[in-house]
Amino acid sequence: MGSPETRVVVVTDSTASLPAQVAAEHGVVVVPLQVVIGAEVLDEGADGATPERVAAALKEWRPVSTSRPSPAVMLEVYRRAAEEGATAIVSVHLSAQMSGTFESAQLAALEAPVPVVAVDSRQVGVATGYAALAAARAAAAGASAEEAAEAARACADRSSSLFYVDTLEYLRRGGRIGATAALLGGALAVKPLLRIEDGRVAPLERVRTSSRALARLEELAVAAAEELAGGPDPDVAVHLDVAVAHLANPDRAATLAEHLQERLGERLAEATVSCGELGAVLGAHVGPGMIAVCVSPRGAVPETEQGPDEDPDEDHEASTA
């Protein structure tokens, strides 16, 4: 455990989909990635690159790309945190297989004025956000930086990120899948179901229609939740954080969230399944119509200490807004 003089600060990036209020409540510092639309470079966020702006650009076939924060930007964040009292930093980021953000964190850590533990979540989106919150909760409870980093890794390792895309073309453009896979998917007119596996986008199933794809996504999410809720220890209750994200597909995303709420209600760490728009950076790579589900374990609670009807944690959680 950390000493009484230790103050561990958690840093993450904007792809973690942490609302500003949630990040502030947990003391998490968020570093923006950038989106390039045509010749315009914008920080991801409400005052720059928004999901709506990216979706519109993609529909118009305008060039859209993304960029990681530089090591210099990360170093400035670490220096500022140290000036404000941090004695150690845990920097939790999206998969190193998908972005150079983790590498920027590692390079910046070499020159930081306080120790920095960089964590490759091997996840994307809200799963990275849940991992960052796990680290923040651990740090608030007195954990050392290494212990908080391990809490983030454990949360990310057990999380499931599942998603549906209307087309594989946007993933192909960003180099996240091969041209052959995208061509095959288009030729067969299938609706791909994908997952994050070993830090990369991996095929899961192919379904003929979007309605069937979303029904199947629901079943896969419930199965992942049931597996997590069982947990490795039958005497410990595992409560779940579940989020639905979308890009320009709000009605279907809301329906899916309602279904998951009905089926998983008693296992949820929060009162509801969160539902919101995917961030601009990730949206640029999956395209309009995408719907994703993240299922993640909250800290385990012994049954003898807390009954199933009690609120396991009153904190507000990560949403995909």
C-alpha cells in the first residue's frame, strides 16, 4: 500500500470515453487525441472533434484520420500533475496495438519528475475508461502506483468489448483490418460482429442482416456478463459495469441498452446500462451505424458483507457520451 505521503494520480486519454464530471470526481486527468478532417486538426472533445462532426465527414467521404498525443504533450501533463502534488502517476491508455498513445506515455515517463507507470489496457473505448476508474479507486483507497496499475490491468483483462459495424470499409481505411477481409465482408453483404482480442480488432461472427446482428450482439453481451458475474470465486458477488456506444445510431443503441438493462439489472453496479455516442477518434475508424457493448467487472464484494439488494457503489460511472 502507498504511504500516507503518497498521492497517486491517474491519467488516461480521450478515447476512454470518460465524461468530464466522472473524470473530475475521480481525479482522473484526460489527455485528448486528435482528429484530422481534411486539413483541419482538432482535439477530441466538445469544443473540437465531436462524434457528430466525424460522422458527417465520413458520410461525405471527406478524409478523416487520427493522431496520438506526442511524448512532449504527455510529459507536460505529467509535469503539471507533479506540480499539483502528485508523487506518482498511473497512465492508462488504449491498446498499443491500435495507437501510439501508450508509446508516447512510456517515452514521457522517462523524463517525468515523478515515477510514472504506463498501462497498456489492450482495450479501446469505455473498457479503457473502466480500467482507469479501477486504478483511481485503488489509488483513493491507498494503493501504490504499481498496485493501482495492476487494478487497471485486471479490470481491462476481464472486460469484453463487442461491436457491430455496418461496413468494414472504415476499419480497412484505418489499417485496423486487411483489405481482403473488408472486400469479403462487402461481397457477401454480411453484417460483421467484432471484438477486441489481444489488443486488436478480431472477427467474431458474420450475420446476414443488421437486426439479426444486433440480436446476436445482445446475446453475446449477456453471455459475457453471465460469465463475469459467476466470477472465479462462488462466494464473491461480482457487479458489472455495462455500456452501449454508437455512432449515428441512437435508436437501436437505446433499444439494446434497454434489453440489457432488463436482463442484467440485478447484476449491474449502477442503476442503468449507460448509452451514448462513441468518441470522435474511435468513431473515425468504425464509421456511422456502429454499435458496441462493453461488459466490465466492478470490484468484487463478499456476499456476507453486502446483500444483492444493496447498492455496491454510489459513484457515477463511465458513460460513452
